[in-house]
Amino acid sequence: MRVVIAEDSAILRDGLAALLADHGHEVVAMAGDAKALITAVTEHRPDVAVVDIRMPPTFTDEGLLAALELRRGHPDTGVLVFSQWIETRYATELLAAGAAGVGYLLKDRVADVGEFVDALARVAAGGTALDPEVVSQLMNAGRGGLDRLTPREREVLERMAQGLSNAAIAAALHVTERAVEKHIGNIFTKLDLPPSDTHHRRVLAVLRLRG
């Protein structure tokens, strides 16, 4: 298994590298920030990347944004988010295209080395490794706001979940496309999905319904 590690703490970075080497795996590159992670994966094409969430320069969400970029640009590379934090909005988007080759583990809940290595190998092979606490928070976040939708808004959201365009939804419900756009705007507001350059609100709204 060929691995890239992205972790801002040099001690943790070196510790993970030594751990994986002891188990017969090759760490092809280590990165201390999100930009270096993208560069390393592009250059080395590893089987999997281990990504912390909070990295330089702001120590907020750089790691998860980089993980999303990897999913889009390098779909053959598995991504294991390994952090102390749960960011449900980004985690939902990380899983939006499917859970294959994705993991999200919490550092303080991994019981032993073997568990971590097994999870990493599963993600590298195209499987999934999700901490139960991550799953629980995703499900709770996913339910939020649905009870505020009107019956018509719920119908529109269900058509969105079927992959229909606004024009197709309008035809199916016998309303104008302008009316559909208004309903979708209301859906985004009630589900607390503000405009964003990094998130696809339509996908997130559908995930709420399916959650």
C-alpha cells in the first residue's frame, strides 16, 4: 500500500509514517499543509491519503477542502480523514459521490494500531471506514430542516433527488420553471444551506432527504 500523509504536526506525521512502515506499507510523501498534499498526490499517485482537517494557514478546514479536491481530481486515490474534529457539512459532501474509497476516523477513538491500519487498507481498496460517531452526527445533521418544508417543497426536493432538472420538475408538477426556482430557494433557506463557492447546495439538499 502506497500512502501520502498530510498532518501539520511533525511528530504525528513521523509517528504515522513509522507505524505504516512497520506494517510493510510505503509512505511515498508527507505534507504539512493542504497545498503540499495536493502536489504530493498528483506526483506520486498513492493508493490512499491520510488527511488531517485543520492545517495551515488558518487551521480550520483546509484538510477537508483538500480531501474534496482529491475526490474530484484523483478518484482512484482513497481518502482517509483522520482528525479530532467532525465537520458534518464537508463530510456530507465528501460522501456525496459515494462512500467507496472514503474514510473518516477520530484520532481519540481509534483503539489500536491494527484497527487504524486495517481501516486504511480498506479505504485504499475502495471500501469505507467511518467512525460510528461520525455516522451519528451526519444522520442527525441530515434530518435538520425537513419538517419545515411545505408539501410542495417536499415534492420538488423528491424530484431533485431523482436527478431532474428545474425544467423537468416544472413539467412533472405542472408549474412554471420560475415557481420551481422559488421552491428550491425556499428549500435551501429552510435547510440552512447558504450560497457557497465550495459546496453544491442541490447535492446537500438531496442528502438531507436521503438521510
